[in-house]
Amino acid sequence: MAYCSLEAARDAGCTGSDAEVAAWIAAARERIDAYTQQCFEPTDLVVVADVAPGGLVILPRRVRTITSVLPVLEADDGPSLPSSAYRVTSSDVLGQIDAVHLAWGGWDDLVVGAESYNGGWLGLWERWGAEQVKVIGQFGYASAPLPVAQGNALLAAHLQAQAQPSDADAAQDPSLTVDDEGNNVAIEDTDDAPSQTPVSAAASTGSTQVDALLAPYMNRGPSLIGGV
């Protein structure tokens, strides 16, 4: 689902048919997702995260609901933990973080290995020797915040403009040629020698204006391993 409407993208400068504008919106959304490392709509994901001392598991996206928490073992995933073995917090609540808190101080006499006389959940976990958990659930914002929607529209127009350089752009850049109808004709580099300038990925959407809008939503948490 797009973060902005066709009308918003057109107001930002995007042109063409509905299908063409929708394609630029989708391309912009991909850039936004990759740049922020966020989900701006409810999304089913599978993530793996480290278990910190005290049983804290910090999750990489805004938590909505958690359906399963499993220890990651060498041979295979361990059994899914009952909900009594952990509690979940979400940054959707002011002052909270996105995390699973394993119940190190708790026990369940109905679960083999987690009985009160057997060390409880902590004792069971130590016997497993797991350092990570696999968390399955739904993550993301309920809907895209206004700055994200604005960024999606602006970036869609920006990407389209980049793909359609003007005559002035071509005159300034000798690697571009624009014919009489304004079509960009690429000139291939015939130099087979490797470039002397290392190429590194820029931490940007490609638009400083959009980067500024998205700054409050940047996520530097653990990596996603499944979903999206």
C-alpha cells in the first residue's frame, strides 16, 4: 500500500498516467523503507534478536502484536514459549520500547522444565543455551505519519525528475545526451579500466528534503530476517 495518494504525488510534481504515478510512488516507498528501516503500515514479520542480560530482547520495528517467541537453538528452533514466559512492550505507548521481556524471575509448574523447583523459565533457558530468540508477529505503524506521506509524494516526483533530465542537465553533464524530443540517450563509457574512485552507498533517499522529513523515524535496530 502506498504511503501517499496519487493526488499528493501529482501536487508534489509527479506527472503521467495513474499507473505511471503509482509506479513512482512505489519506487519512492521502497527507498523510504530501506532508508528508515521501518514499517509504516501493519506488516507480518519474522525477526531474530539477541537476548541481553536480564532477558531483554529489543526488537527492530514498532511492535503491534506478538504471536510466537521461540529460542534459536543449533539444531532447530526450540518450542514456542507460552505467553506467561514473557511480556511485550511497544513504542506505540509513550515511554515504552519495542521489546520482549523474558520472565527470568517467573515459572510455570505446568510446563516441563520451567517448574518453580527446577529453576523456572531462567533455568529452562540456561539448559537450552539459546542466545537469540525468533519473534513472529505484526509490526509497524497503524498508518504512515504525515511527514512520511509527504516524503513519499516528494520523493516520487524527485525520482521521476531524476529519470527525465532537462536540456540544462544534459549540457552540464557530458555523460548525458538529450535528443530534440527531450529523450535521454546514455553514452557508454568505453574505458575498460576500473574506476579509481571507490563507490559507497549513501545513507540517503536521494533527496535531502525527504531525508529531513524522515529523520525522526530512523531505525538503527537489529536487522530484519524475514517478512516485507
